[in-house]
Amino acid sequence: MLKAQAKEKLIQLLHTSGHSFEKIDFFACDESGNNQAYLLLCDDKKWLAKFYRQDHRDRLGAETAFLKYAAHEDVGMVPQLIAQDAIERIAIISFIEGKKLSKEEVGLSEIQQAVHFIKALNKPSQWVPALPNAAEACFNWQDHVRLVEDRVTRLKANPYQGDLAKDYFEFVHAMQDKWETIKRVQSNVPTAQFLLSENERCLSPSDFGFHNAIRMEDGRLHFIDFEYAGWDDPAKMIVDFFLQPAVPVSQKYFSFFLTELKAIFRNADALQERVNVLRPLLSIKWCCIMLNAFFPTYFKSEHVQKERLNQAWRYLSET
């Protein structure tokens, strides 16, 4: 159950936001690395309260700005924002009833709904939302390369000395070799096409994939968790959608997904070329993300570490 101090803050936030109720119950949800969440049973309503962790990124600001824009543009497919407190870093949103998806449950219908979601977010609008840049957003070629370079360097410098150290550093060295090859091959990339003007950027949920989707009883999907959301390169968003490893998406849908989204973004040919160039580069990035399990901050069990290593080897072999 909820600690008394947090419970008092939530009740006060609801009252100051104009929400009255006769009965309210609180239940703690599983804690994530980013925040602590609580289920609120408020009379006949179900809400989710999120207490955001403080770090270099304004997670609450990104998520609430995104949800406000989605509500203003009648996007649907996301929770509703009920209340927020920027000082205490709390947001209360509607609770989405349903279940998470497994990779076996991802088919054409789910891909079409994901496409519809991105199209709805990026339809022409008279309102330009005051959203931040998405996490790790890149609007020029140098930023893309630097982002991956920093991750590779960090992995090489990791002082990990566990039982899997030999396997870990064997992979890191192989990845470093592949990364150097990619940089040589792409040394003549026409960098001008990566310099995106504001009207070539997209609103991205970031961390976008079916790991952050909930299927309702009628089959409709709702997407959740927008702490990293904001402006980004649509090519990066498209490539990341297929590289995120939590709920993998079959590559057989890649052409359909790309074709559908090329239709709504400016300069489709340049977008296609950026996608082609970014796929191997961002594959290295995702290998690095998988190996976060070997850092003390993100420590996982040896079983999980072995799974991440095997998954990273698969990504590297396909890069």
C-alpha cells in the first residue's frame, strides 16, 4: 500500500485539480527503473499515479506535454492526463485496461494500428506543441555518429569483472570492429540530408514499440510511457521501432511500415536514404543498450546477462 506522505500528496493534487470523490484506495504497482506507480481506485474510476525519478531529463514534462497534445488533436490511443504536479514530479493518468503483447501476437493489424498512431500524431495542425526533443534525438549526421561512439566507448571502459567477463569483452571487441567498418563504409555519406529543418522532424513517442502497448478487449491498442517523447528524425523513429528488442517486430513488415509513413513526411526519397544508412548504425546502438545489463546501475542476473549477450550477437551478425 501507499506510504502516508505520498497518499496525502495524491489526494491534495486531485482536490486542487477539481476532482472530488467519496472513496479512494491506493495500490502500489511494480516499480520500474524510472518511477514508482500506483493504481488509484477513485469511486468508479481507475487512474494511475506516477512519481517520476529526478535526473537530467524532465520525464514528467515530456510525458504530460505529449499527452496534452494527443488530447488536443484527438489522437486517441493514449491515456488521458488527469492531473499533474511539476514540483512534486507527479502525474495522474487514466488506467488502460488490457494486457501486454508478446512477440507472437504482433501481426499486420498491430502494425497498422502503430502506423495509424504515428500518422495521427503527425497530421497537419495549427498548434505546434511545446515539446522537447525526444531522448537521443539527432538532427545531423555528426550527432548520430557521436551518440553511438559514446555508447561503444562506455562499454569498452566498463570495469565489469563478473563470471561472464570473457564473453562480455569478446563481444565488445567484435562490436568495436564492426563499428569501425560501418564508419569506414559510411565515411562518404551525404551528411546534408541528415540536417533536418523543423518541418522535416516528427513527433515521436520514442521508446516506441509493442513493449509499450496494451491491447484492450476489443483488440484496439493503446500506447503508454512517453517520458522520452518529443521531436525526432522520422528515419530514426522508424528504424528504432524495428530494432527495439523487448517485443521484436518481424522485418517482413518493414517495407509496409516505411511506405505508409513515407507518405506523410516531407522529402520521402531523403527519408528512405536516411533509413538505409541508419539501420546498421542504430543496430550497434541497440547492441550497446542490451549490454547495459553488465553495468552496476542496470545490473541484471547472470541468466539475463547471457540472454542479452546472445541477443546482441544476433543483432551484430545481421548488421
